Amino acid sequence: MKKISIVFLAAFLTLNSCNNLDLVPLDKLTSGGFYKTAADFDGAIFASYSSIQDFWGTSTETLGEMGEYWKISVVTSDDVAADVEAGTDGISRDADNLIIRSSDKPFAAVYTQIYEGILRANLVLENLNNENQLTAEQKTSLEGEAKFLRAFFHFEALKLWGTPPIATEVPKNLNNLALPNATQEQLFTQILADFTEAYNKLPATWDDANKGRATKYAAQAYLGKVNVWKKDWPAAIAAFEDVIAAGPYSLINTGNPQKDLDDVFAFNNENNQESIFEVQYGGPFSDDNVWVFDDTHSEAFKASQGTTRSWYWDAANGAPGGKLGWWAPTQDLVNAYEAGDARLGVYVYQAGDMYYTSDYKPVAYNPAWSSTGYTVKKYVGARNMVPADNSPNQQANFNNERLYRFAELKLLYAEALIAQGRTADAAQQINDIRNRAGLANLPAGADLTQALRREKRLELAFEPHRWFDIVRWGIGPEVFGSKWQERYNVYPFPQTEIDRTGGTLKQNPGY
């Protein structure tokens, strides 16, 4: 109603006035009046961060997103099954069966969110040198932060599509917006350059009021990770060793595996010593409506509402206080854990466990609540089933998504060490992860490559890494058998983007 009234008022005044009016809705800011103060720039850079939240967002209005990034980073893997009994959506069922199309919603949604995040970072960079009230120190830090985010989003695009466009400027010509595919070499060069600039310009730490913003050691950790993808092992090792020696990160490891692993994902222990980069969620500062998360909807910005993690993942099929239960751990994953591995009990609900319902009361977990007999427990359990972590209608959670953990860095470091023949050092990194989980060291003579791959799967289960590792390691046929097709090494670009660019953006082979 309000928007329509403004349009009619503008039309009336234009037709009935001698003045040349430049009417702007009162709830909007122009770029000319923005990008002046430190608060303006903080708001602009936070907008870029918020596009990461959108990966898991839900909307009934734009593309009808329903946690799309989970479908193409986790549900496609061998760790998760789409629970047909729970009524999961068709795209999840197809993703679980490796039926992948360029018209599928997740690709259009995530592509939009990635390039939205890049645009927002570029807007900050473009306006830093215009007239504003920033100090030189603030400009340096914001430049580092914007380049960190631009590199992060381009790296996500590289992992998903292989040859996505590079966007380093804000487009000005509305008739020339289309960007072509970049080569992988060009992408690695740009991503590494941006992360390097971020490392040189970001602070080592932030104060408590700004906790969660990217730091120089987060940038260095990503430099190591990108170089693993590039197979530049010496560069990856150098970056990881700098982070390990000088950075603030360490495993949470007090000798109590169950509690330590709980601590990693506890709502009251966000941005902990193991966290390199987290997706920051707020608290119950607005209403309960999960369908207007962030900027996937025309309603007011509501990123503070959190994530729909439990809404999609918690038990269904008659579970008390049941959620959708769309995705469930596979038997194959559960079987991969050794006896005595504390991670299984922290990551997966199974028969005999106490399950926490929406009224925060424990009940015995019933395997009938899931088609596989299991439900994801990571980020849930007794520590996180508290009112402060859940909206009153139980659809939203506020616990941050741990996107890059020190445990993953140690396993990436081990992978690079194996590639360089430093087997004893690599075994130590793997054993650190095993020991924290309550397991003994690897046996003498163990195949370190297989051990590394197994530990990475088990440690990072249900975090958005397994699919990309399967692709990167070239083990698709081994994992999926006859379901695997070589075209799955990259996902299809959204057909809508191919059409929108008039063919400037080229589709990946086989789609």
C-alpha cells in the first residue's frame, strides 16, 4: 500500500506542478548521501557479510528459497539422505540422487547471493577514496575487509562452477552488464591477490563489539585453503604454518572429548578459539517470521532472526515438537565412525539418545522419526536447546554457522604435507584431530591419504565441505558408483543467467 501511494503521489505532483521535482522515497538513501561516516561504511560492509547468510535463507517471494545451499553442498554428498518419508522437497530428492539441472533453484539462488555479496564489497571499495570522514586506519581496514569478502565470494563461485565471472568493478553501463566466464588461472590469481591484500590490511583481532569480522589470520587461513585447491602445496604450507605459529586459533581440547566437541558448536561459545570464520547470526530482535530472512524478501531487513537450521534438520515423522526433518544422516556415514569416536555421539542422534523437544524437555530418541534411523545433532543437543538459541515459534536458531574451523585447517595442512612428502608431520596433524575425538593415533604404516580423507569426512560431517572434497579429490566414481558423471565436477550455471547475458556467460559442458 505505502509503495503504491508513493508512486501515485509522484505522478500527481509531476503532472500538476511547474517545478521539476526529484522525488525520492523517504525511507531510501542515495549513494551521494551515504558512504560518509564510519557507521555508513560499517553498514555497507555488513551488507556484504549478510549475503553469506542468504545462502541458507528462506523466502516465499523471490525464488522461493528453502535452505538452497544445504542441498548442493551437503545433500548431494554421501553423508546425507533426503528423507522422503518426511516429505522433503523434490529438489532435495533429486540432489540426493545426483539429478542435477541448470534450471534447479539452488544454483540461481546461490549465484545471485554470491554476486550480490561481491557487488556490495565493490561498492565499499569504490567509495573509500571519495570524500568521507574515515581515518586512514579505517580506510585500510575496510579495504582489507572488502577484499576478504570479495575473495571469499569468488572462491565459493570457483568451487561451485569452475569458471565463473570475475567482478572487480561496479558496473555503470546498464547496456553492458554481462560478464564472461573467467579461466581458473584468472580466478586463482584474483582470489589470492585479494586475500593477500586482506592479510596485509586487516587487524589481527577485533574488540568484542566487532567480534566475527574478518581478521588477517582468517585471510591467511583462506590463502592456505585456496592454494590447496590450486595444488600449490608450498604456498599452502607457508600460509598454514604462519596461522598455526602466530594466529589465535587452537583446538578445543581439554581431554574431555564429549564436552570439547559440544563446546565447538555451543550457542554460548560462538567465535571460540577454534573458529576462523563464522556466519554471524543475531538474536530474537524482531518477529518470528522465517520467510523474510535477510534480503530475500521485500520486508524490512531482518538478518538478526538467525537461521532455519533446526527447521529443516530436526526430527519429523511424529517427533514431539517435530520440524521438517528433510535431511538425515546416512547409515554409510554412521558406519564410518570407529568405536569410541566421540564425534558420533555429538553429531548424530540415534536410538538411546535423549532428544530435546520444542519445550526443552528431553525424551528418548525414536529412530522411527527419520527414514534412516538418525537425525543430525550437531548444533543441537542439550547445550543448544535453550530459549536464547530459538525463536518462540521454534523455526529460527541464532547459533552461528562455523564456516571455517581450525580443525579443518589442520586437515588441509596435513593434505599439503602429504603432497610434499612430510608424512610424519602430516600424521601428527591427523592424530591431533583423532585424539581430540577420543581415538588413538593412526597405526604405523597407515595410508595417510586415505586416513586424511576419512578424518576430514568424519570431523566436518554436515558442514558444507564434503561435496567439494569429493570433486577435488576425484573420488566421485568411488563414492557414488554408476550414479557419478564427469560433468558433476562442476555444477551448471543457472540457465536464467545464461539467458540474461545473451550467451556471454557460457554453460558448463554436459548441462
